[in-house]
Amino acid sequence: MCKVTPLAGLVGRVILAGFLIIYYLESKGLRVNVWIIVGIVVVVVLVWLMWKRRGSAAVIGGDRRPSDQIYVGNLSYRVREAELEKFFAQYGVVTSARVIRDMRTKRSKGYAFVTFQTVQALDNALSADGQEMAGRMLVVRRARPRTQGEE
């Protein structure tokens, strides 16, 4: 069986969208330059991708250092970023809280990363390990950098 990568699927959809737009416009009696339509479709898709993936580089590595982050596991699937930020604010200033979601379904994967302004706040937050939040016992660890080949 042939496995289609997300990028290949996206390219196929862009090409199909371009042909559908050209077909529609020509059915209305408009003479269309194919390259203009393809260019517009490509720009729209790229803008959409940038919007959809905004902030994901920071989770992967980006400008955040894992030494400033904690990993929070065993989260309830109902917990949102605002609740997480409020919970960990008792330990220090939280600069960001990000619940990791499945790219396809947008459902929480049950873990998150919380970034603190100071290392002291991060050390304080490690004491939340084993505490209850939304009916679940949290697993709190210092975040570690991704290794090569990790998804």
C-alpha cells in the first residue's frame, strides 16, 4: 500500500483546487491565465499553513529553551491552556502554557508544556507532581529537548 505524506496530499489538493477554479471561471465565459490562478492558490495555501502552524515551532524547539519548561502529563482531555496557566501561576510567572493536540482531530493528547519566566518558578512547579487537576493526578517533569527522530 502506498503511504501518502501530508505534504503530498496538500500538493494534490492545491492542484485540484487550481483546476476546479479554472474550470469554474471558464464555464462562466472568462478567459483565465492558468499561472495566475495557480499562483493565487499557492499563496492562499501557504498563508493558511502559516496561520495553522503558528506557534508550533516554539513547542518543537524554536526560541524556547527546555530548561525553562516543564512537561505536564496525565492531563484531563478537557483541560485548556487558560486553566493550566491559572493552575501553575501559583508557582511563579507563567509565560506560556500549551496543551498538545492531535493535528488531525484537534483533540488534546493529554499532555502539555508550561514555560516559566524564572528557573526558580520552574523548580517550584515541579512540586505539583502528583497533585490533582480536573480529577487526574498530574505528572510533572522538567522538559527535555527532542532527540533526533522523535515525533
